[in-house]
Amino acid sequence: DELKQPFVTHMIDLFPSIACICYNETTNRARPSKDVPLHLLYGPALHTTEITHTGNLPYITGADTFCEVNHEVEDIQNEQKVKWIDMYQGALLLCTGRDMSSW
């Protein structure tokens, strides 16, 4: 317990825009099981709301949401989709997969 506050301070110093720091623990496994609760060390809640670069769609992300934000890839994918739309006007554009989340 005495290491928690110095850890939080260190992380905030390194990454001032951190919105949430949480952890879960295990004593008998390499990784915690899914039913082990999360403990909040810093921030107002265990989750934070992100906004997609395109469409300005809100989505909740956190340690238990299995969501990885990758705005750089999203921007590149959207540039490609716009090129395809311009190139194949009148055609149906179908984007699938977990990385095409904003369209």
C-alpha cells in the first residue's frame, strides 16, 4: 500500500494526460482471472470516454473493455476509404473487421 501513491505520482509526472490508473491482482496465476475486481488508484472512474476522429462518436474504454485506441491507424484507414469512395462512385463499399470501428 505504501508504494501506491509514489507510483501514481511517478506515472502522472511521466504522462500528465493520464485519466485513470487501476489494477487488479492475483496470487496464484500469471494473469488475473476475469472475475477479479479492478481497484482504482487515480481518476474519477475505472472507465473513460474517447471520441473517434471521424464521426465524433463517443465510446467507453477501460482496463476491462478490451479496447485499444489507435487514432493514427484510424486516420490512415479513413484516408484510404475516401480514396476508394472517390474511385468507385456508385459502388458499394463494405468495411469489416475490428479496426473499421468508426464507419
